[in-house]
Amino acid sequence: MSTLLHMLDEGDFFPMLMLIGVLAYVGGKMADAAPPVRSWGWRTAAGAFVAYSIRGGLVFHPQDADDCLHIVLRGLLAAGLALTVSWVLLSVASFVLWHLLVLAQASSLRARLTARHRREAEQISNEQALRQQADHYARERSEATQKAEACRRRDDARMRCLMLYDRHSTTLAERFPRERLQEYFDHYMSDSSSPEIVEERARTLIALIDEWVVQDKTRQKKEFRTLEELATFFQKQRDEVAGLSYGADIKDSFITNINIQEEQAVRRFLSS
């Protein structure tokens, strides 16, 4: 600071004026795009002129007009120097501040974009979770409906067989006891089998019961003329049972019933 004041007080006028001219050219170019910088530069120059004039009056104690002129000229140099330097410094400071502001705005924008993307990602994740949960509940409801429908179809199939059996229970008591019917349900028409298989086996069992009922009615009306005819009739029934697609235990039960009926028919034939 003291060096600068010494230059203003005693330095050569023209070199300093040239320096101020160069700085004025550079600073003016820098301050062209920033009117506020120019305005503050002129204010700084006015303040510097007033401050130097007051200082010159206090330090040099002017006695005549030449002394006053000397102080005014040196004050104008101080004002010019303050003007040009302020233009340069304020332009640089304005440039730096503007870029810092741009960087801050860009950082704030990135932060907002990041936060928005995070919210959107969370929203998408929540929507996906809700869809997955809804799909899971829909699958569970569908599976429960399918299980209930399969259970109903199996129950209906067994019910049809049971109702037909109860209608002809007297006729079927010896040939196909109710215990055998229940065993058939447990082994071939249980809940572990698909409803399609249970329905198919129910149709087979119903057809077989109908066939037995018809055979029983035919046998009751039929009168055997010879023992050979009687034996041939029951042997044909045994051959038909052997060709059925049932388990060995079921076939054995059928054949046992046929043997019992054959024995009863032989007794009736011999007693007639």
C-alpha cells in the first residue's frame, strides 16, 4: 500500500497514465458484458479521487493553486488506477462467481434429478411389488378354486356310485359288499387321484354295477336245464372279470362272489 501511495505521490505522470490506459483498455473489454461492473468501477474511482484528495490536503498542506492542481492531478491518477483495476478485479470476481453459481445450480439440479430418479425407482419397485403380491394372491385364489372344483368333482363321482349302489344294495350285497365299495373308493377313487381319473373310474364302476344288476335279473329269470349249462354261464362271468382292468384283490373279490352265486344256483338246480 505504501509503495502504491509513493508512486501516486512522486511517480512519473506519463508512465502511470500509460499504465492506466492499458488497464483501462483491458478492463473495459472485460467489463463490456457486465454493466454493473462498470458502474461499481466508476463508484470506486470516485471514492479513490475523494480519498486521495483528502489525504493530499492533510499530508501536503497545499499553499497555492499549483499545489492544489498537483493534488487534483494525482487524485485523477488514483481514480483512473482504481477504476481500471476495479474493472479487472470485479470482472474476474464476477466471472468466478458466475461459474460458481452455475456449478452450484448444476449440482442442485443433479441432486434434484437424482432424488427424482430415486423416487421414480422406488415407485416402480413398489408397483412391481404390489403387482407381484396381487399375482400371488390371484394364483392362490385360482389354486384354491381349482382344488375346490377338483374336490367337488371327486365327491360328485363317488356320490353317483354310492347312490346307484344304495339303489341296488340288496342285489349287490353278496357280489359286491359295501366294504368292497369303500375299499374301491379308498384305492382307486381317493383324493390323491385327479378328478378326471376319478370320474372315469366312476363311470366304469357304474357301468359294472348296471351290468351286474342286469345279470342278476337275467339269472333270476333264467332256468338252467343242465349242470353243464349252469357251469358254462358262470365260467363266462369269471372270464369277463378276468378281462377287467382292476386290481388283483378286486378281481378276486368278484370271482369269490361269482363262486358263491354258482354254488347257490347249483343247490337250487339240484333241489328243483
